[in-house]
Amino acid sequence: MNIEIATAAEEHIEEVLSIGEESGLSVWSREAYNSELARPESVFLVATDADSRCIGFVIGRLVPDTFVDSMAAEIYNIGVQRAHRRTHIGSRLIRSFTDLVAKNGATKVFLEVRTGNLTAIEFYKKHGFEIYSSRRAFYSDPPEDATLMRAII
Ligand SMILES: CC(C)(COP(=O)(O)OP(=O)(O)OC[C@H]1O[C@@H](n2cnc3c(N)ncnc32)[C@H](O)[C@@H]1OP(=O)(O)O)[C@@H](O)C(=O)NCCC(=O)NCCS
């Protein structure tokens, strides 16, 4: 299938919301996604199919890395439509994300993931992330610990 990675636009938000819901990702409202489109520090990418439908997305931000006086990035959410998983679309999204933030000066990427989300943890490890800490009862609905991961890029 011909998949392209592109910057997210308003027309993708409906599909992003549906992927988020299907994936059980932390709930972001339409307004929250829309406001990221307007933020200069936001990095919001989509994977689109031949019909320009969004079948995956990654969202994060460039942030100051206060410890070393440089830039870092955070990933807030990544999701691929269930029917298209395990075909390396998530890999293309995360590589595009890290390439883009590296071009903007980031040297590290941070993220939090539910400790029971072993698929995502494997996926992130495959992409060079390592576990560096955890937060007890970080998530609600359902309550769960967070595993904190980072990659040097
Ligand atoms: C995590 C997610 C984005 C991965 O996307 P994907 O396109 O299916 O992943 P890829 O095909 O690029 O997989 C890359 C590698 O990750 C690992 N991986 C991916 N899915 C896996 C699974 N179900 N079990 C074990 N390892 C897995 C494998 O090492 C895989 O490489 P391989 O297929 O060559 O063995 C996808 O599973 C998803 O949308 N999950 C639901 C949302 C979610 O949990 N997001 C994370 C929130 S923090």
C-alpha cells in the first residue's frame, strides 16, 4: 500500500479521534488536537493511504531540555488503525517524528506509556528507547503506573 507521512491538518482530526478511541489512548478532545495544529512547537504527523485517509498518527512537542540547555522532544500519543498494525506504519511515523525534531535541535525524546502496554513498550524499545523511571498510579480510568522511556537521537 502507498503510505505517505505528512503534517497533520484539520481534515485528519476526525480519523485521529477514531484511531485514538479504537486504540484506548488517553482521551484527547477535538479541540485539544485542533489547538496542537496551531502551536509552533507541536509535531503532529499523520500516515495517509492512497485515498488520503489518515490511518495513523503521532503527536508530540519540542520542549526545552533545561538540564543541558538544549532542546528535547516529547511524544504524547501514537496510534495506527488496528487493521494496519504490524506493517511498519508506526515505525515510519516515529522515525519521521525523530528526524523532524532532530532537525530542530532536539537530542532526546521522552515519553510515558502505561506499564501494561507491552506492545508499545516493545515497539519503543525497537526504536532505541530505554526505560529510565516509572510513576506510580500516573494514569486514571483505569488507574495504572506509567513507564518512562527516553531515546538519545
Ligand atoms: C504501538 C503501535 C503504534 C505500533 O505500530 P505498528 O505500525 O503496529 O508497529 P510496527 O509495525 O512499526 O512495529 C515495529 C516493531 O515494534 C514491535 N511490535 C509492534 N507491534 C508489536 C506487537 N503486537 N507485539 C510485539 N512487538 C510488537 C516489533 O518489534 C515490530 O517489528 P517487527 O514487526 O519487524 O517485528 C500500534 O501497536 C498501536 O497503535 N497501538 C495502540 C496505541 C498505543 O498503544 N500507542 C502507544 C501509546 S503510548
